[in-house]
Amino acid sequence: MQWVKLIAPTIRLAAGAALALAAFGPRLLREKRSASPGDTAAERRLDLANRLEAFKHVIESAGIGTFFWDLTQDTVRWSEHHYAIFGWPAGIPVTHTMFRQRVHPDDLANVDAAVNAALSSGADYSVRFRICLDDGAVRYVRGSGRVELGADGRPSGINGAVVDVTEATQAQNAIRQREHDLAIIAMHLPDIISRFDREYRCVFMSSRVEALTGKPAEFYIGKKYTEFGMSSALATRWGAVLDNVLRNGKGREFDFSHTDPDGNERFFIARCLPSFDLEGRVESVLAVSSDHTERERGVRQVREDGAALQRADHRKNEYLATLAHELRGPLAPIASAAQLIRFSNDRLVRNKAREVIERQVTQLSKLVNDLMEVGRISSGKLEIERKPVALRQVIEQAIESTQPLLDAKNQTLTCAMPSSPVWLDGDALRLIQIFSNLLTNASKYSPAGSAVSIDTRVDGDSVSLRVCDEGIGLSASSVDDIFDLFVQVHATGVHAQGGLGIGLSLVKQLVELHGGRVSVSSEGVNKGSCFTVVLPCVEHAEPALDTLPSGQESPSRPLTVLVVDDNIDGATTLALLLQALGHQAVLAFNGLDAVALAAGRHFDMAFLDLGLPDISGVQVALRIRNTPSGRKLPLIALTGLGRDEDRYLTRAAQFDEHVTKPLHIDDLMRIIQRTTAGLGTQ
């Protein structure tokens, strides 16, 4: 019996699948095999021919070309489809040389190497290569073969097959190019791109991950997310999301935070999307982690700012309520005292009412002045006049200004000063204001009969002053914000002691303007407080400290004074004060009348309000200065406007002084004394 031997090399397709096919050899083998009784040779040959024909159709329908290369005669036999793949008419004589001429020059060496290796080892070969057709087209094919040995054991031929894999190769190349392009894009995106397979292993990671974790992208490839080194809580969240996407095939989004190598907390939004295979199954999960740290910080900042605004608004409302209370407080006794003066003829009663009015007006003036000070400091417009100042004189004048408060509550004050002179480079009035405020607070928030102390210590080029009391003290939470604007010192169960909550804020800002610092300490509520001020020292010889005189004697000769104010009561009361001091006052209630009066008669000085109904006080001053009689006339701006820009305007208009309302009689006498001295030198 004769049988055909089937040579079956394995053909590797482009997609990676293996297809085992039979390539038919020309050689018939004689093998002893028992035949079934009744079978005739003709029947068996017919059956075999039918089977071979059927198998031939299967091979051709699969797009596979077959060949046999007879090494002994160097002839090649190709199947019809093999000719079609190589672009030659079926049946023409083909040699191995012709075959090699079709192979792309860049691939010829690989083909020769594969064939020669098979001939040397007797193993099957499979190689992918390009062929060049007559029309210039380039096709990709995969050739597979098995070596046939002759009777002498040497290679006598090769059976094989070729498959056109052009479309599959191009598709693979397109996929590779797309993946390459996507990888490049991912490497340059600010987001972290990663991909996880169904085993939760990382198969891709963009380089941005290194900035977050300090580890290169290669570290993560092949590892499960549980091996990334993230916290167990974060790993649990990642695992739950990946599992959900793999099972349900729907995208998920979640946010997480991570600490970078520099110790900064960063915030991310991770979007996990399913990736499907050709059968529609989820084969992997693509994760895009976007850094939204700046947005998160912005959101948090907005929340913090909103909370701060709410606190500020609450504090403002408290401040306005306190301001209303503080303003009504002095106004009530002033109104009552005015009624007493009006209806009582008792001299003692009238004098007592006068003292009440003076005291309450002084308090109102201080409130307004403190507000203006805070506004100027906050806007950076407060100017301090620096010059050498003796610390002892600063403290003595601060004590002098607050001694009445201490005496009223029977409080004792002890002051320890250095034996050697200590000099500061600063504004004397502002320095006095600092310690007056601290002493006022110490007295106000301490019980009657308690002690207040000032302790001074020089340390190198700085001096430290501690103002301590035995008062209501401070809670730990109060210490942090005690120097904030509109914060009032009080303790649980203790009634507010008055004030707008700006004194300590003013102290802090004035100290810092002098290059110093201020702090507070307290052992707790009802255990007293200590405020420490540290200021830089300077070396200096002893000049006298400039201070404001408390009063001056009235000049010997009477003056003629022009008073200009649209507030009739204000102008009239100032005129009455001038008359009480022995001077003559002439009134004008608008700017044009004032200019006319100044041009028509002689005046020794003039008080001008700035906010007049027709023309401003600044314009009045400029017009008066343009008249012969007004060039040297002392002009005093008497106004409720006390900002730095207001003072700049009055200086530019050649005013001699700028005084804010209300005008105390001591200040009035000082102005008159200075004016009289000036007139005496003219």
C-alpha cells in the first residue's frame, strides 16, 4: 500500500495565533499497513484523492500558498495561491533565485539566516518578511517550512507555506504607532496615565509619576497596585474602583491625596475607564490621575477666606455696636450737663456740669483719634518723626497721663528703671502713646487696690519693658488674637470695660513701626497679664525731650481773629472762647464772605473750616494768600478731616497749622501763644 506523508509546519499569523497546516510532499512512502477487507486499491486511491482535493480547497480558502523546494535539482513548485501572493502568473517556472529577488533587500539577510539555520539543524523555521511586486507595491508575508531529509540523511528539500499578512501587519504597525504616540503624549501631559490588566498589574505608567512618588515609571510596570507603596486605605480605594470597572465595564471617578517626596500634600482626581477587546470584554483599565492641588488649595483658601470674612463681619458688627455704645456713653452726660447749665443757677452745679462736658469731650476726641491712627497705620500712611528720645522721660510722661486712672481705683504702680540713661530712636509722642495704652489697660482690667508694675531690662542693643498687672488675665485662646483689631480684653463673667478694641492693635503697630516687637503672657483667667515691649536702643548725648505744654498764658495784647465755619454753633462757641481769653472774633459762615472779610480789614489770625458750602477752605486759603494783607496772615485749618492726605492739602495751600476738631482750650492757647510770638518777630 502507498501513503502520502503530510508535512505540517506551524504557521505563526500576525495576530499571534498558531495555524497548523499540511504541506504536501512529492514523495510517496511505502508503509506496511493492514487494509480493511473488501477495500480495493482503486477505491482507496479515489478516497485519498477526494480528501486531498478537499484539503487543497481548505488551504486556498484560508489564503495560504504552499511550496516545495527540491534542493537536489534546485527547482521550486508553488501552489496557485503562492503565485498570486508573489504577483506572478500561475505555472511559470520559478527558481529559488527568483524568489530571493522578490524579497525586500532589507529583509533578505533574515530570510537567508532562517532557512540556513533550518537546513543546519533540521528544525522548522518561520520568518516574516517583505516582498516587492512589479507595480512597486510592498507586501508583508510570513513563510514557514520544514526540512526533508534524503536517504543519506542530508536535506533534500523544504516543504512550506506562505501567508499574506500585509493587512494584519499594517494594523499591528498602526496600533504600535498609536500606542507610541499615546505614550509620547502621556509623557508630556501633566496627568499621570496608567493602565492595569485584569490581574490588577500595571502594564503602563507615564513618567509624571516620578514627580509624585520619586520612583521612575519603570518601577511600577508589572506590579500590582498593592505593591506601589501607597497607604493601605488608599490601596483599598484603588482596588475597589479597579474591580468595579473590570466587572461592570463602566467608568468610575474618585479623588485622593498623596504626599510627594518634598513632604507636600497633593490632591488628585482619578478617572478610571474600561478598555475592551474585540469580543467586547473588559481587558484593562485606563486610569488618568489629574493633579488638582492648586484648585483644592484655592477651594480651601476660599473656605478659609469665607470663614475669615464671617469672623471679620461678626467682629465688625460687634465693633459697630461697641462704637455706638462708646459714643452714646459720653453723649448722655454731655446732654444732661448742658441741661443743667441751662436750667440751674447754682454755681457749683454749673461748674460740675462743665467738668463733665470737658471730660466726656476728651473721651470722644480720644476715640476718634484712635480710629484715625489705626486707619493711617493700616494703610501705611502714618509717618513717625524719629529722633533720640530718653526712655525715662517717655515712661514718666506715660505714667503721668494714666496716674489719675490708677489713683481712682487705689492701685499702686511700681517702676524699675535702669540706673544708666537709655536712649531710643523714635517718635516721642508715639512712644508715650504705646505705654499709656498699656498702663491704661492694666488699670482698667485690674481690680481696685491691685498692683501694676513696670520692669525694664537692657540687653545689648535693645531694651525690654514689661507691664504687668493682677487683673482678669487671658485664656490660652485669647492670647493668639489679643492684638487683632476690634478685639476686646475680657474674661468670662467679667463685664466689658469699654473701648473699641483698637488700643492693643495700635500698640502693636506703633511698636513695629519703631522696629520693635510686643508680646503678651498670662497664666490664665484671673491670674493677671504681662505685656512685653522690646525696642532697639541707640547711643546719644542728652537732648531735651520735646513735649506738648499743658497750657500757656494768654498774650498780653488782644488779637482780632477771623473764624470761618458753616456750623454756626461751632463758630459761635469758638468765638465765645476767644472772647473769654480777651480776644475779638469775627465770624463768617461761608468761603466767599471769608475772602471778602480778609481783603477788607486786618486780622491777626484766622481759623478756617475745610468743608464750606460754597468754596472749600483750601480755596479760601489760596485766595487769601493772593491778597497783600493775607500773605503773612497765620491760617489755621480747624476741621474734622484728619487724614494724611487732608494734611497734605492744607500744607500745599500754605496753612500754618492743621488742627482736628474738637479744639481744646489748651491747644487754642498754644496756637495763640505761638502766633503772638510770630507776630512779635515780624
